[in-house]
Amino acid sequence: MQFDESDEIRALRLELREIIEQTVDEAALHEAHESGTNRCPALYRAMGQAGLVGRAISGVGTGGPLELFTITHELEKAATPYDAIAMVIAAAAVVARTASDDLRDEVMPRLLSGESLVCLGLTEPDAGSDLANVQTRAVRDGNDWIVSGSKVWTTMAHVADWCLLLARTGESYTVFLMPMDRAGIRVEPIWTLSTERSNSLFLDEVRIEERYVLGEVDAGWRTLSVMLSFERGMGNIGFGIPMLRRFVTWARETGIIDEPRVRDVMARTAIDNEVSRLLMQRAVWTAAQGNLGGAEGSIAKVFATEAYQRASQELQAIAGPDGLLGFGAPGAAAAGWIDYDARHSVPQTIQGGTSEINRNTIAERHFGLPKTR
């Protein structure tokens, strides 16, 4: 495995760092955390104008696994509000490969330029990791489809232009790119432990034209597999880096940085961050060789997200009561960031594939154990 960066990848990393520095300031971070909407429009537009959104998508321009990892890792390391961009990248990969020519020509330029946002309408109240249990149904009506049902955890639905929607069609499933301005769509907020806003999405006889079908009717799993193979393990890896950086700054300011127990936790966190990066680079290298069916991404995600969660709790314990205070609270440790990381780390072991599901994948694909179901 060769982890050395090419000059092209190194230039991409430096270009993105410059864009982040120019667009993500304290005001942008405050707006994202105050609203609970984890996006930065200026960052998204600047990345679009520089062609970096397309660089993250295999088969679009010069995009590939190495570019995707470089972009997501830099965005995470800099603690940018980038959930909206991540969803655009995942959805655009599906649109680029499965949409009709007309729909692709309409949608892709808006996604790649930083103009339009997408939410993911997959999970339902009774269908989380088990997507085969979705109950949202699409029924033909002439040349259109009438969709009714509900989705949950549709983050960005309140600001999205499109929804990548999985629905039952007869005894099978179909994926639609649903315009979010249609009659019958209702979005209700869900405020999460991590302070971010997600949503419930209610669909009451929403009319969608045939042109918005992605892939083939009744071939939803095949269509959705594009996104699942594309996203697995590519994110949720770098959050421990800004957490440690902010903690070290606070530890210096308070004078506790020389305490042995504090240095021990910081050292173990730094080691875990490095191991997370190396595991992810192995997954990226494997994907770049054309192997998307292994467990490398699952291994990286389980280790990185659980290490992030474990370290955030240890650092919060060191900070004591002040580590329980959030943004804007007088005396909050690290200006509230320690409390934020402790909260933010919790859903990271759930979203993008739960640790339990990923462990099943590792058991089956890496160790060759029997399937659990």
C-alpha cells in the first residue's frame, strides 16, 4: 500500500485549506451552531466554483477515492460545518450514474456549483439500518407517481432543493430525486443531542413525474448501492483532530497541560487519531484499486468514531463541571467546545452505518463468519 501523496493530491489539499481559511470564520461557525443547520453556504459556493465538489465524486471530472478522502478529511480536520456538502457529494454520485440525460443536465450543474442542496430520504421510524422495511409507498398515476409516507433523520430537508427518496413500488423499491417544493411535503424539526437539527419528513400524496426516477423502476437497491459503496467509511474519521487541538489550547491556558494524567489522555488521543487516518487510507487505497466490497471502510469507521467518543468523554471528565457548559456559557471549558465534542461524538457511531452493522460487515467480509440474517 502506498500512502504517499502525489503532487496533485497535495495541491488539492492546499487549495482546499486556503478556501476554508477564506470562507469559514467565527461568524459562520456561530451561525451553524446557533441554527443547528450544519452548513456554510460560502464554503460550498467557493468549493463549487473551484471545481472541488466534482473532484470528490468518482467518475465526475477527475474525482476518485483519493480526492474524496482528501476533501472530507480536510473539512473534518478544520471543524467546518460541512454536512450539507457531504450529502450533496453522496447524492450527486447517484445522480451522475443513474439519472436520465435530461435530469442529469438539469441537476448536476446546480449541485457541483454550490447552488442546490440535497437531503436523504431513506430512514423511517421503523426502518433504520434495516432499509428493506421502509413503508413509504409510490403508486403509478398515469405518467406520474403519487408518494405517501414518512421519513426521519432527513437532515437538511428544511433547506434542501431535492430529496433522494427510497420508496416501495409494488413488491420492490425505487429511488426518486424528489423536488422539495411539491405540494404535500411537510418538514418538522428534530433537535438532537449533538445540538444539530435533523427533521421528520411527511409526504401526503406528493406527485412526482417519471423523469425523477433514478435508475430503473423496482431496482432501488441497485441504484442505492452506488451511494452506499461510495460513502462507506469515507467520512467520520477526522473529528478527533480539532477536538484535541482545541483541548490542548485550553489546557495550556489553564495550566493543566503538564499534569501527567492530562498528557496521557492527550497522547492516547493523538495516537488514535493517527491510527484512524491510517485505517482510512488503507480503505481509500483499496477502493482506488477497484475493490469496493471489502470491510476496510467499516473497520476504519468503527475504530475512528468509537475512539472519538471515548476521548471526548475522557477530556470532558478532565475538564470537570466546566466541561459540561456549552457555547456562550460563562466559564465553559474551551469556550464550550469540550461539551460540544462530547455531544457530537454520540451520533457518529450511528450515522453512516451503526457500529453494530459495521461489526457484522467486518465479521462476514473480513473474518468469513456466517451472516447474522
